[in-house]
Amino acid sequence: MKWSPFYDPFDKMDEMFKDLPSVSLTKQGLIPPIDMYDTKDAVVVETTLPGADPKKVSVEIENGILTIKGSSERKTEVDEKDYYRKEIRAGQVFRQVSLPARIEEGEAQATFENGILRVTIPKTPEAKAKSVKIDVKKVE
């Protein structure tokens, strides 16, 4: 290898990580990416769970922590295939995320449509935006 003052040994490593899928894998299972955003009345958490059966997905909120557990199955896999690349995984799905403090945990609702799980957690009344008009008085 020819020496270069601009050589960075980690360039190749960065390129390798760019090609990895956006889903992480741990001992608990696949960790799907999430979107969490605020609306006027609720906090919404969305995640993709492709191939997951909604009946096998568990959504719980405890002490301000949202936990999503489930399983993804792949029933059409054939061992005789000569794969060039195999990235579609089957297995457990697990994700935990802290929620804002001012939510109604017991009022949360979850929907599953087209592989996307959407959890909507209403805000407590004091967390909703309020508009207060303040009279300005001239000091003499």
C-alpha cells in the first residue's frame, strides 16, 4: 500500500456500515427504527414491522417506557436456494423508548396497517398547549 498523508484507515469501515440495513440486531431481537412526534393532542410513535402478525405484537407502557415486542416469520424460505444476498430476517422484534412525562398511559391506542405500527398516546390536559391573553399596562 502506498503511503498517503490523506489516508484514513477508517474510510473502508464507514463504507461498509453504509451498506447495512437500518434494522439493528441484538440478543433480544431485531430493533426496528421509530419515528416519534408530537401532535396537538397526542404523542405518536410509528415503527415498521414487516412480516409481523398483529396478533403476535405486544405494546405496553410502564413508567413512561413504551415497549414493543413481537415476532416476524418467514414461511416461504427454501434451503435449496443459492442466495446472492440474504437480508430478510425472521425472529423476535424488540424496541423500548422513553416517552414524555405528561401523557395518559392508560388511554394509548395502537393500529397496524401495511406493516406499520402506530401507537397514539394522548397528552394529559396540562400538557396541551394553552393560550393565555395577558393585558399590558403602561407604567407611569
